[in-house]
Amino acid sequence: MAMKANEKVLDREAAVAFAATLAPQLAVAEALVDYGTNLIVRVMALSADGSIRHLVPVCTLAKQVVAMLDGITVLLRSGCGLAVYPLYRSLYEADLQMSWILEADTDQRARTYWVAHLLKEQRRCQSELKGSEYRTSASQQFPDMEWRDEAAIRAEVANIESVLNRPEHATIRTESAEKRNRKFWAARLGCGSFEEIAKKLGRWNEYEVFYRLLSGMTHSSNPKAHLRKAGNDIEITDIRDPETVAKFLMLSSIWTLRSYQTVLGHYRPDELPNFSRRYAEKWRAALRATPPAG
């Protein structure tokens, strides 16, 4: 006979039942996902040159916002509360970076983001080469691990190197290497962390309240998410615990709306009035009626 979950730790039926009370808000979130997929395609149709200044903020960061909101809706329909926090955090980070890149000096900011990505990819590939510290250590721990073809790894490293050596990337690469002690990709541009970007965008208070909470959940440093006081006793909370994240469902939808406004304002400003009407007529009422957190 299969073992059943202990309902003190996992009550699937109760979680799904509570998730059903969020049906109107989840429907709005899903509508926002649908809108976002079309927005990305419309914007890229205006940017057929495939420039990094479009690919980074739209095809990478705006798309990340859409993807995370989609994942949030899928998990919350099953009442999965705690597991959603990393997705909220990722959505917020994507919105923050995209907003800052599009705010000013978009080409340099987008290229800096891209070069930082390429440098990380190059280091990752180099770590797979025979004789590298990582490969030597991993092979000792996992003797049966299969590795990619050496020639293929070297070809990828060389290809990345050729892109990094382009004139438009050379200075960024040098300055980024000088800032490697500050690992955040925007350090060369005066932003060494998400917090610094939030300050420059005038969102520090929002960051301080919400991002730190989301980070605590993501990095498993918030015991209150798993325990609660009941009189003189300590109770274990349900690992789905959807009631605690109802407010973040609303916030993630609001952050997504803000992301879309940013993209529209930069690429398709003529659409902003229609977007505002759509929000007022189809989405606002449901979001304002989000049930309070438990």
C-alpha cells in the first residue's frame, strides 16, 4: 500500500481548494501571459535587424517576465505556494534589469549584459576542458560522468572569443574583467547589484520590502515560512501554503503590467492608450479583489 502524505505537512485537497478562490486573479495573470507573448512578437517585428539592444531587453528579459508569470499561474492552480517564491523573485529581477536597460543608454547597457553572459559561458566551457580544476574534481566524484567532445568544447570557446573580440565588445570586456571582483554584470556602469539598480530607478522602498523577503525564501533563510506559533506550540506549515502568497500573485501581475508599459513606452508608445483601457476594462477589478493573505 502506497504511503500517503502527512496532511500536517501537505494537504493537497485544501491547497487546491484555496487556489480555486484565486480563479479570477489567475485568469488575469494568464491573460497577461497571452498578451506578453504577442507583445514580444510585435516588438521584434519592428527590430528585424536582431540587434542586441532589442534582443536583451525584449527577447531575454521581457520574455523572462512572461515565462515566470506563466510558471506562477501553473503552480498556483495546484495550490503550490512556497515553491512559487523563486519565480516571483526572478520576475522582479527581470523587470528591474529591463527597465534600467531601456531607461537610457540602451545600447551600452544591453551590450554590457550580453558580454557578461558571454564571459560566463566562456568560463563554463573552459571548466569542462580536460585538466581543468572543475573537471578533475568532478571526475573524481563521479567517475562515470560523460563529457562533451573536447574539440566541440574548444570550438565553442573559440566562437565566444571571436564575438568578444569584436570592436563593439572589446572595451566592455576589458572593463567588465576589471570589475570581476564585483560579480554583477552592470558593475562597469556603476550598478553593482540589483539594489543599486532599484535605487537608480526610484524603486528602493519596493526593493527593500519585497525583494528581501523573496530572496529569503529563495535562499532558504526564512524559517517563518515553514513554522508558525500556535499558542505555546510550534506548528509545521503546509509546504504548499497558498494563502501566504496571494498578495504576491497580485504584485507579480502588477510588476508584469509595469514591464509591458515600459516596453510599449520604448518601442510602441502609440499602443499605450489601448493598453490602459484594456487594463481598466478587463483586469483591474479582479486584481483589486485579490483575497487577503492568510
